[in-house]
Amino acid sequence: MTKSIDDLKAAFAGESQANRRYLAFAKKAEDEGYLQAAKLFRAAAAAETVHALNHLRALGEVKSTAENIQAAIRGENYEATVMYPDFIADAEKDQDKKALASFRYALAVEKVHEALYTKALEALSKDAPVAEYYVCPICGYTFEGSAPDRCPVCNTPSTRFEKIS
Ligand code: FE2
Ligand code: FE2
Ligand code: FE2
């Protein structure tokens, strides 16, 4: 691996994190009534997304949709079977309740993502009807089709779910 490949990977990680950090900061600025600062955070976040996607494409990691779904399945499976179980054990050892709650939500949802991607890969077609998706704003639980009354992971009412366009 060349130094530039390492650099692209580091830059992709950094820009991706900056994007999400700025969106979290924008939401906080909005809550505090700083609308100009909120908008600047959103503008910079959009630019960091452009940088992150440029780096990812330069890495050659955006392939065909079938290959991309396979990559997504591998990533979700790793998170659900190795990464989050390890992190949960660490959080239990540290008695870090916030980390534990956050990791548990993610673990539950990555399993769902792996299943949804697996199903999507099997049925991959340009002519298939497009199902609706809903996301729980508290735990990220991802529903395909019609959403139940409450989130099965965190019990949030479905009126708060985000419908994906
Ligand atoms: Fe950037
Ligand atoms: Fe996921
Ligand atoms: Fe939830």
C-alpha cells in the first residue's frame, strides 16, 4: 500500500467525522438560537461530504451496486459480530453507562442492516417495486415497509420516525 492510499483513508475518515460533527454542532446551534452559526456548520458539513466522497472514489471503493451491497454486508456483519460485542464488554468493564447504551442501540440496528442488505442483494433488480423505509431518531432502528406503533429497540412512538425519501 502506498503512502497516498493510507493518506486517502485517513482523510476519508477525518472528513466523514467532520461532516457528522458539524451536523451535530448545527443542531445544537439551532437549539440555542444561533441560526447563522447553524447555517455555517451545515454549509461546511456539506463541503466535508464532497471531500469525503472525492477521497472514497479516489480510493476506488465505490464499485457496482452489487459489490457495494456486499461491502455493506461485510461492514455491518463485522460491527454486529465483532466490534460492538467487544465495545460492549469494554463499556461494561468501565461501567460507562452512556457508552453502553449507545453501543447497544447500534448493535441491535447493525443486525437489522445486515439482514436488509442481504435481502436486497438477493432481490437486486432495477424493476422491483421500491419499499418505504423509516428510521427511529433515537436508536436508528431501520424499518422496511410499514412501521410498527413503537420502535422494538427503544420503544419510541412511530410518529417520530423519519421517513426516508
Ligand atoms: Fe474538508
Ligand atoms: Fe449499520
Ligand atoms: Fe428506536
